[in-house]
Amino acid sequence: MKNRLLLTASILAAFNAEAATFSAAVVVPADKPVLAEEIASGLSKAFTEKGHSLKISYFEERCEPHKDRVLFGKVLRMAPDFALGYSCDEPQAVERMPEFPVFLLGGTVPENAGGLVKLTPEPAVLYDDFVEALTEFKDKRFLLLNDMSGKADELLQKLQNGLPEDGFTEVALPPHQLNDNINNLLQYVDSKYDFILVPSADTANAVRLVSLVMDAGLKQPIIGTGVLGRADFSAKIGSVKPEIHFYAAQCPRFSLDAASVVADLRFEDKPAGDAAVAAFAAAQIFLKQPKRIDFKGKKFKTLLGTLEFDSKGAMKNALPGHFFKWVDNQIKFDFELIEK
């Protein structure tokens, strides 16, 4: 019995010797303060499971250039063990490199941001899957809208090569030609096309094309990529939307590997949404190499699956893609789109 107690004591001592206290800077959008609590629940659970403690400092991102510089300076001066949160959708340049890992849960990857990992896939990662999913729409015809911005060229080419030749018609809708574009679309009001494809890669052009479709009175369901599911797209289109569907990566909270963590958080009456799950994954990556910030070319096993990052820190792989749709002003899984 005495030997058993000594063994138990030695194990606990070793465990406590390895325990550490870390600090994190969490940046959330000013208009979504609830994300702070959600991120905290995911981070705290991950660190607690490993016997560590975590001190979190919170910052608000307002997406205003001057305030962004001030915010970035505050985070740098804090010198946390790692930072996690959201960036703005407009490209940014980082003047001074952080000496700690940075995990991005949403927004655009800032330029020159070495040591940064983005835990959501870039749209292009899902382009091939999106085109393949569209080929399941048997005997359907698509009206393919080209916003003529050049930003959608990669997806346009994949659609042109992947869809049956007689399965789509491409319509060019250049910027700053409102009346001509509406007149061009009017000829398809009574056509027998089944769906309208909006391949725009940025919110501004996606909003412009969907608005043109609405102004021209076309009633076919609209399909696009994750751009059509973004909050800023929804805000600019308004609460009364046409039938809009989009293809995007599966929500992190629906990952099979995340099921037990989500269940535990809910049982503890803590937020268990996508931000909590992604924050848990960020903690898993950090704790595997807390003293290093170079994640390039490495693979990490997380509750989001095995993740690998390119030279810029963007995910090279993604969770499975699914169709989603806007219902009223909320996003829902779309299980019936292919059968339409």
C-alpha cells in the first residue's frame, strides 16, 4: 500500500511539473462579442485537459485602418504565448512580425504574416469539390454569370471544363453597365435554365450579380460558393433573399472527431459552436510545439482532422463540402438541392 501511494505521489508530481500557465490574446469582431465566450470555452477545455492553465486577454477588431494599427500594437506589446481570432476581409499588410503563433478563425490572411495559421479553408480548396457536386445535378441546365472582374477566373475555368458543354450558358456582366446587364438577363426570364451560377470570389461582385438577378426578375435558384454565405453578403442583400444556396466546408462543430468535445461543452453548459471547436484545434496545434511559430509543411492531428498548411499558413485541405441555403435570414443545411 505504501509503495502504491509513493507511486501515485510521484506520478502527480511529474504531472504538476509539466503543467504550465500560458497567455493568449483573443481578437473578436466588435459587433460579435459573443464569440469571445465561445473561443474561451474551446481554449479552456483544451488546456485544462492537458493540465495547463490559460490567461486570456480580449481585444475588439473594428476593421478601421487606424484602429487596426493600434490594436495590432497592443497585441504585440502584450507578447502573449499565442494569439487567436479574426481579421478583416480587406487585405492588410503587417509591418512588424509577431514573435508568437497567430491562429486565424476567419477573415483574410494579412500579407507578410509569417507564423500564422488559418483554420478555415480558402475558397479555392473546395473548387474541385464544388464542380464535382454540380455534376450530380443530372439533366440540369445552368446560367453561368461571369462578373468580369478577373477574380472569379479560376472557378470559371473549372466550371467551363467540368460541366457538360450543353449544360450551361455563360453570360458576361461587366461592372458599371447596370442597364445593359439587366437587359442582357431579361432574355432569360422565361428560359428553361434550372439554376443560376454565381462564381464570384468576393462579396462586392457576388452582391452585384445577385442584385442584377433580382432586378431582372429571374426566379431560378441561385448557387455559388461560400461567399454567398458570408455575413457581409447577407447584410448587403437584406433579409428578403431570393432562393440562395452555397457550397462551403462543413461546419467545424459537425466534424465527427469533434463530437465528444462538443458534447462535453454542452453538458457543462458552455458555448459549443464553430468558434469553440476551431479554438480547441488551435490549442492542440500550439501545444504540440509551443516554442515554435513555423507551421509550414507540417501536419497536425486535431479534432478537425489532420490539417496541413501551405507556405502562407492557409489550410491545404478542408472539411468535407456541403450545400447550405438561406432560410429567412438563417443558414441551414441543404439536403434537397440536387433533387430540385
